[in-house]
Amino acid sequence: MEPAPPRPAPSWWRYPRWNFSRHAGTFRAADAFVVSIQKSGRTWVRVFLTAYLAEWGKAHAVPRLTYTHDLWEHGSKERLGERLRGKWLIPRGEALGKPILLVARDPRDVMVSLFFHLQKRAGTFGGDLPALLRHPVLGVDRVVDIMNRWLAEWSGQTPLHLLRYEDARCDPPAAFGAAIRFLLPDAGVDAEILARAVDISSFENMRRLEKGDRQAPGSELVGELNKEALRPRDADDPDSYKVRRGKVGGYADYLSGGDLAYLDRALARLDARYGYAPAPR
């Protein structure tokens, strides 16, 4: 007699979530979450949503959004106490039932952008780009694992919308409009406000904002963002800017040979729903 297949582990066991920190209150108070791996375009999305909701909210109640890197930040923080308390984790009861806008970017481009961030802005990584790709905590394998876990944990369990960086670069009004319809399902999209918010969050205008141009559209909103969100580490070094290149597929300018093959092997494990297949060689 064939043994009965094991029962699948309950989701709360497979994906434990706890948060015993004071930060848990921020998650409890949120109406929706914006979740991403670091360097996936969160600042861009945040500038757009801040611009849109600031104008739309003059006549409506604005949902409270909490922006988080969730599992990514939980595992990459050096302070053991923060990890033990689950400071950066969305608690299970909050993650289920509240809308989650999941922002994704090609992990290959994420790795290059993360490398420049850690070296030029944070100053916390001293190795080269190939070393970062293979890093056990910050490398591409962990990026893929976390992206897979998010979809496995949340798909079908909570309202979830995938906003891909590449789609937003190709057609910002369409991609950001879909995000607004997800976050404000009963309100629709105001085309005029959408157009202005897209203009404020354009790559060129965000560069102006980061340079401190007070004549740039949306300059009055910068104070609502994290104080470091739009500020270069070194004004004379373009690679130290938060808004650095924004190029889709730019990883190919920095990597070749064995490094690209390593990335492709990692991408082969990524959930196909993200749409990031390894490039044909």
C-alpha cells in the first residue's frame, strides 16, 4: 500500500510572520502596503503615488500606505535584535486581507542598481559586482527566493497587484493607472491628475528634484518623502544619485560571460508570473 502523501504545511508555518517591535503599529494602521525588493523602483512609485494622492486627496479620504521591503529588509539588517523582533515584517494578520501593491524589477537590473547603492550611497559593501551577485544575503539567489515566497504566500490569499518596473517605463500612464485602480477600486482614475503625477515622477523631473531644483514640478512634495529618498551622496558623482540611470536591461552594460550565466541560472528558478525569463544565449 502506497503511503499517503504528506499534508502540505499550513501557510502560517511555512511562512512565519511576527512583529514584536513598536514598528508593528505602522503596519496595523496601514490601509495598503507597497512591497518590493530594494532598488526595484520603489522611490519612483512613491513619488508618483505621493503626487497623485496629494491632489486627489484634496476632495477625498486618502488611504494610508506603508512602504516596506519586508523579507528583504528583515534578512539583510545587521542588528540581530531587529530581526528577532521582526521589525521589518508585515505581521500575518495585516498581510492577509489588506491590498498589497507588489513592485517588481528584473533581478539582473536590481543587482547592478543595488551594487551602486551599497558602494556609492550606503558605503556598506566593499566587494565588486560579481561578489555581490553571489553574496549569501544580498545576492541574486536571495532576491529570487524572496520574490518567489511573496507570490506563494499572497497569491489568492489577499488582494495583490503586480506592478513591474519595465511596464511602467514602457507606458507610465497605463501601469500607474492600473495601480491607482487597484488601490482606489471605488474611485476610478482621474486622467488629469494622473498626467500631472506621471510628469512629476518622470525620470528627468526626479533628477531635477534630487538636485534640489525648487522650480521642478512637485518640489513641494519632496518633504513628504523620506529625507534621504531624493538626495545624492555626492552631487559630482552621477552613480551616487538615487535616480541613477533607470535603464531597462542596463545590467548588460556591466556584466558578461560567467556572471550572466550565473544570473540566468537564478532567473530559471523565478516564478514565471513575474515574466523575467533568462535571456537566450
